[in-house]
Amino acid sequence: MVTIIDRTLTTFNTAGITSRDLNHFCDLLFTCGVTKIELTPDLVARLNFPETAAGLKKWLLGRNFFLTQLTPIAADSMRCFSKEPKPLWQLEANDLIEKNIPVSKINPLQHRKIRITGLDDLMTRDYPAIFKTLLSSGVETLDFCPGNQKHCATAIAMEWLHAGGQSISCGFTNHHNYPPLEEVLMSLSLSLPDNFTGDLSVLSELRSLYEKLSGQPVSKMKAIIGEDIFKVESGIHVDGVLKNPRTYEPFNPQTVGSQREIVLGKHSGRQSILYKLNQPDLSESAAHSILKQIKKRCSQLGRNLSDLELRTLANEVQNDKQTEVYC
């Protein structure tokens, strides 16, 4: 199975994080498919473990934490804070390649666990050859944490796993320039489903808690977890998604704890009106008049119309039309 290490909490300002929120954040990470969570010693001390031995055993069942000192050498507790942690060396891959230093020369007998970082521009290199060299180095555990400055970290991470890599380090919502955890998990669930057992429906809740703990808002259009990524306004998009959701949705919104929302705005079409009003027998002329007023009103307000505003506007337009016919 693939090992997914989350490094998000190691870069937080942890002063204001309560033990309750910390535990909940870890719970959600494990639920969505994370194998190990990397923590600082300060956060370890604040984890609110169950008091009884039975409660602790139940809480730790299948969960691993990865202890770091935020230095090139960190302690890896393979089974939650082992008494004899094995050393982990963190190496900048760009330096190794530029200096032509093979990983196998880094004394793998002493450093059996190595994390490779960097390689932001790997997609422009002969990455299959680089992966082959890394994977044949003889290192017991080789973790990979590609940089995301070129916005290719997710693709690089997946190529690594497809090449035979077994461990990837990530950060939630591209935190600290790590591969975005939610993108790697979704890609893993779609392309290597046999290696994925997580429940991505908690990602929406995880996003909200992340914003609370980090004080950093997540872009509403962030891939996988953005609040607005399933909002559909364009007439042609609405028509397509109502006929076949997979036309514009590579996965069901509920998969990540979200839902599709058809919104009304300047780019809406007739299908949006029929869907929102639930009036399939609405005449074409009435729909055209309502749509015309929607676009005018949205331009005036500088925003989309709510469902209540739509119904009010539709009633006004239809009443006006009835009056015209009567006269």
C-alpha cells in the first residue's frame, strides 16, 4: 500500500491550537486517507490522548505519527513514537542531481529512511530515469516530497507512485509548497483505487477546520475542495451537467462533501430557469423574458440572484405578461 504523510501541522503557528481541534484535525486527516501525520514535539505534547489504556489503544488503532524536529534529521516513529526511532535524512534532490551524487552513496545502511525534496521542475527532465535511479538505490524507505513552485507537484507525485514509489509527503491545500494533499488523494482514488481506502467526504469539514487553525482562507476555486468549484452558471454548462454530470464533473460533488449548485447570473440560459423554477411547461417567451430580467438585475447588483429573488422576479414578469394579454 502507498504511504501518504501529511506535513501540514509542522508549519502552523501552533500557539492558538487547542488539543480538541488538534485531535479533530488528525482524525479528519486519517479518515480521508492519510497514513502518517508529521508533528512537532510541541504538538505531540498537546495531543489529547484518551486516558484509559483501552481508549488509547482504540484511538491509535491503525494510526501512525511521524515526529520531526524541523531539521534535516528527524525521528520516524513507525508505530506511534517508537522507543528506538530510526533516523530519517531529508535531502534536496536538485543538489544530488547537479552534483551527480547517487543516493546509494549516502550510506543506506546507516540512513535507511530518506526523504527526497525539491525537483519542482521534474516534468521538464527525464523523470522516469531519475525515478529509476532513486528506486534502485537500496534505501529501505524512500519518501518523496516534490516542490510545487511550478504547480506540478501533484502530477510529479502521481508519476512517482506509478513508477513504483511507495511514500509521498503532502500538505493540505498546497500548504508550505508541498504537494496538495487533497489533489494527491483524489488522484490516487481515481487512478490507483486499489491503493486507496480513505473517505474523501470529510474534505469539506477538513477545509473549514484548516481555515480556523491556520487563519488562511482557502480559495473558493481551489481544486477538489474550493467552495465554488461546483457552482454552475453558464447556460451551456448547466445544460451539459443536467444531461450528464460527467461532462463537466470528473467526480461526484458528494465524494468530497460538497454539492452541485446551479446559480443564476449574466451567463445563465433557459435550462437554468426551467430547472430552478421546476416549470418544464414554461413557455419559451416567458423564459426569455425572465432570463432578460435576470441578466439586467445581476448587472445592476453585481452578483448572482438567490432562489427567492428568482421566484419574485419570475412572478413579476409573468404577472406583467398576463396583464398585457388581458389588455
